[in-house]
Amino acid sequence: MKDSSELAILGGTPAFTNQLYVGRPNIGDRSAFMGRVNDILDRRWLTNNGICVQEFERRLEALLGVKHCIAMCNATVALEITIRALGMTGEVIVPSFTFVATPHSLQWQQITPVFCDIDPETHSIDPRRVESLITPRTTGIIGVHLWGKPCAIEALTEIAHRRNLRMLFDAAHAFGCSHNGRMIGSFGDAEVFSFHATKFFNTFEGGAVATNDDELAARIRLMKNFGFAGYDTVVYIGTNGKMSEISAAMGLTSLEHLEEFIAINRRNYAAYASGLADLPGVRLVPLEGTDRYNYQYVVIEINEQAAGIHRDALLQALHAENIMARRYFYPGCHRMEPYRSYFPNAGLLLPETELLVQRVLSLPTGTAVTEEDIINICAIIRLVLENGVKVAKVLA
Ligand code: T4K
């Protein structure tokens, strides 16, 4: 174990020779995947609703307990299509504390994202603040299950029903998670998953829409394939949101490892919980209770006063050790373009978001990170905190 003079930020050698990333892809059985790829090549059917995509969708529907699961090229396009298929227009209420794809999927089609503050306990949209943002132009709410923690599903759904709004969940982080015994995917009008490489379950790029609404599913299926209802018949405006066969092959292979990936993430989360316990000013975002999680995001909050160091100084010290922690989701979507120009004063209505974006750090996890790595990472965090003054001096 290092002593303080050996911290890389103070001139020592990095603790890790190779960089440890947040979002390193989990890769299942290579030979099973390669077998599927060979079959795809033999069939010479590479995309456009091939048999791998069809099988992948049926397996997802069974796993999630939903009537329809529509595989897509990524979650951003899946969000755009679903928002359009739901008939959202005007204004839609979303958190600013999310990946920028959430508001972009609205703004891309001239729908105004109205940013709502978060509950600092859960990091998700605060339902107590939603109602005051509803105007005659509001057509929907998008809740984000940030870090794979179900957001305030019941409270948001109740507001949406009462105010006649569409309820969509951005479940990009929450594949494999459940709420009150029901899999995420079956709530609201629809839910959208991401299977991007950085998610614990990946299809290289990919995503899916889950819904129990037959009509909505039919519309989404048309929209993701240019609106084609037959060889020569286009009945709807559409785009290209299709998943390729190779992505579905990766998805089918990843499905065979779902429980194993979650178990490794859970083990890693537990190692962080014990390694960071009792560290002043460090709060590990809790994943507890009866809901099921995928533990893909290990997120800590650094309270500068109590920790004796700002989150950004800790981040630099970790990067110097080749621990590539990330500031998800700094600086908040309202501080990114075009929203910063459209709503220059948005921050005034988002005090909890403004505070949290200064505090959060996502730490490396997944199958590429060992328990020993995590013990080492936690020891380094402890050492950096103990030497906060020295570290801050070097960075000044
Ligand atoms: N809604 C929410 C709430 C989301 O978080 C996201 C995506 C979406 C919607 C939209 O989903 P998609 O349209 O992407 O399906 C990454 C991902 O690209 C993005 O999918 C994800 N959220 C977001 C949280 O993270 P960046 O800009 O941080 O990616 P990048 O390239 O910096 O990579 C992140 C980390 O992963 C790095 O530490 C390196 C590592 N990495 C990355 C790739 C691509 C690998 O080790 N191997 C890889 O192949 O956005």
C-alpha cells in the first residue's frame, strides 16, 4: 500500500499500469458470440428484422414481462421515436441531472425540455417539484432511473394520469432492475433501455423500447423502419432506428451472462461500500431495499467541507493513478448548449442539481475490475483525503 509521498499527483508512480475505466464493456462467451456471427454471415441477412433481432426481442419480452419490446440502434433514437409516437409536443418535464441524450431527444424535434430539480437523496427528478412546472403546453413527463435506481415511479405516474400527460421513463441505466417485484420496462406508457457498450449489458450500440400498449408498439415499429408497412407501402413518417443482426447476436450472448454480470457488479459495489465506510465527507449512493439493481454505476458524493478536498481535486489525483473516474453528469444539461443559451437562468430553479454536479464521481466497476483493484482504489481515495491540503497545494 502506498504512503502519502507515493501518491502519483505528488510525484509517485501511478498505482495502476493500465487505466481503469468507468463503463468498460462486459463481454460474454466469445465462442458463442462468434458462432452467432458466423451463422449471420452464412445466412447473409445482416439487418432489417433478421432472426437474431426477432429472437432477442422475444427473449427481452419474456424477461421483462411486457407485451412488446422493440430493439433499436441506440437509446437516443429509441427515445426520439417513442416521444414522437406518444404524441409529445410543446413542453416536456425532465431532470437536468441526466445524460444529455434525454433532453436532446426532445429538443431534436422542437419540443422544449423543462428542467426539473432532483431529490438530493435519490438523485432523480423530484415529483414534489413537477406540478409547478406544468403549463398549458406540457404534454409529458420523462423520469430517468438514474444509476439503475427506479425513480419516483408511482408519484410521477399519478401526476401524469391526473394531469392527462404522457409518462415515459428513460431506463437507459436500469436494464435488469426491478421495482416492487416488477421488472423495469413495464411502467408508464413506455420505457427505453440503452445497450451501449458502456452499459453492463451491451449490444455494442443498441437500445430497446418496452411497452404494454399494442397501438404504441405498432406505431414505433413503423417509425423505426421509415414507416414501411409492406414492400412498397409507407403509411407513416419514419426514420431508421433498426438494430443490426450483429448487435442482436451480442445481446443474445450477453443475456446468457446477465446474472453473472450483475453478481460481479454487486460484489464490486460491496467492496466499495466496505472500503469507503467511515470516510468523512464521502457518501456512496445507497442501493438497498427490496428493489433489484444491476449495480452498474458506483457513485460517490464528496462533501468538500467534511472531506477536506473538492471532488475535482480528488478526480485529478485519481486520474494520476490511472483510475479514470468520471463526473457524471457534470455540469448538468441546463449548463450545456443549446439549453444554456435558451434558459440562462435555469440554475436558479435547480439548486439541488447545481450542488450535486459539484459533488458526484462515478468509479470504475464491471468485469474488467477486480475486488483487489477496488481495495486499492479505496485505499488511494483514503490517502488522498488524508492529504487533501498537500494535493490542493500541488494543484493550485
Ligand atoms: N439516457 C441516459 C440516462 C443515458 O445515460 C444514456 C447514455 C442515454 C440516454 C443514451 O443512450 P445511447 O444512445 O448511448 O444508447 C457514455 C455512453 O456513450 C452513453 O451511452 C451513456 N449514456 C453515458 C452515461 O456514457 P460518454 O460520452 O461518457 O462515453 P465515453 O466514450 O467517454 O466512454 C465512457 C467510458 O467508457 C470511458 O471511461 C471509456 C469506457 N469505454 C467506452 C467505450 C465506448 C470503454 O472502455 N470501451 C468502449 O467501447 O457517454
